[in-house]
Amino acid sequence: MSPLLALPFPAIDPVAVAIGPIAIKWYALAYVVGLVGGWYYARRLVAAEGLWGVVRRPTLNDVDDLIVWVALGVVLGGRLGYVLFYNLPLYLGDPLEILAIRNGGMSFHGGFLGAILAILLFARSRKLGGLVLLDLAAVVVPIGLFFGRIANFVNGELWGRVAPDFPYAVVFPTGGPLPRHPSQLYEAATEGALLFVVMALCVRAFGFRRPGLLGGIFVLGYAVTRTFCEFFREPDRQLGYLFGTEDGPLGGLTMGMLLCLPMALVGLVAIVLALRGATRPRAAAGESVRADAA
């Protein structure tokens, strides 16, 4: 018997465009739209001189080149992160499967670390402030998160926990017969849309004049919203709950929550250091001293 409180999964073909043997999936388009949208927004921010104060701005050409580095960092880091954090035994048994990205398996936390490494390497190559570029990336990343989570929903993957009494639960094609939380949409709304608004307001209030502040706000904000959504998201099958069952003393603790803990701590430290002026450029500090003396 079908559940009384459930919505049917929308019949959306995961393939957006197919031309002969070439098929472009919505998930791939989500990555493209996120990167292009982030690139466009970053260019707009770089062009807004009033946001930067005495902090050295990257040029528009820098932004154009940076997007390539970030794309590589996200893809390589996301894949390696999934291998290491979520399914290491499988890939140790069959290392060639690591290259089979078409079969799925990407980790946000791995992609996040990969993007950070790419940004820092790029900053060093262009003699730009690493924290400044990380702040710029932090403001635009929610665009990609939003479209990525929508694509997860379209693919019917990463669905939520069983919710038989929730009126907007969804029966996913690969999630069994029971209705589940559409947790992908919760993540799109919080990690994507909500964080985008928060970061837009913060950049208007603080600009990029305190390196590390915007990055810290994003990292902390993502850790909080992701942890919230993890209470509705079904943990990866090969891992399950990390300590016992969902109803145990530490029930409901997932790998996603565990990985968010160091993110939250790093975000808090970055915010405190930026607000105390510890990350301010030397030139800015010098001008402040001269201004005080005058």
C-alpha cells in the first residue's frame, strides 16, 4: 500500500540535452552554471572599488584565470575527498574506480579543500593576498551550492531520512517505498540561497577591507547550515551513523556533521583574527597609524 502522506517524485530526465551519443546531464550543467555565475559575480565585486579600501584588488584578468584553477581544485578535491572520507575500502580494492567519475561520488568538503589549495597557489603565483581571494570566493560559492543541490534532487540522489508523517515527503525512485525528506531542497535553500543572501549583506557591510572575515563567515555559516540539514539527510549507506544508531546516545551523528566541526572552528578563528585586525595588510595598518597621528 502506498503511503498516505507523500509526494510523487517528479519525472525529470537526469539528461538535460542529448545529441546522438553525447548526453549532458543536469548535474554537469549545475557545475557549469555555478562556476559561470560565480565568475560573473566575482567580476562585479572586483569592479566595485569602494569595497576594497587599501586592500589590493585582483584584476579582471586574474578573476578570469582563477576560475580555471578553482574548477580543477573543486573537481579533483571533490573526488579525492569522496574516496578518502566516504568509501575508501571500495577504492583500495579497485583503484581504477577512482577515475570513474561518471558513476558519481563527489564530496563538498573535499572540493572545498581542493578549491582552497587552488586559490592559495594562484594567489602565490600572482603575488596576491590569499585571504583576499578566499574572501572573494566565499561570497560567490553559494551560487554553485544552490544549483548543485537542485541537481542532486533532479538525479534522485542524496535523499533524506524516512519521514512517513511529513506532508511534503517524497518517494524517491532509488530510496525504497517509504517517503523521505527532500533534504537536497533543504540544502539548496540553506547552504545555497540563505548563505548567498547572508554573504551579499556581509560584503555590503564590510567589503573586503578585513581579509579573512568574509571567508570565516562563510565557513562558519556553511558548517551550521550543513549540520542542520544532516539531521534530515540519510547518511551514506556504506558509513551509516558513526556511533550506533539514530536513536542512540550519539545517534544521528554523520560523517557530514563530523567534517563540519573543524570548519566551524576555523571559521570562528578567522572571524576573530579579522575583527582584531591581525589580518590587515601592512599598508593599511601604516595608513591607520599615520591617520591617528594626524
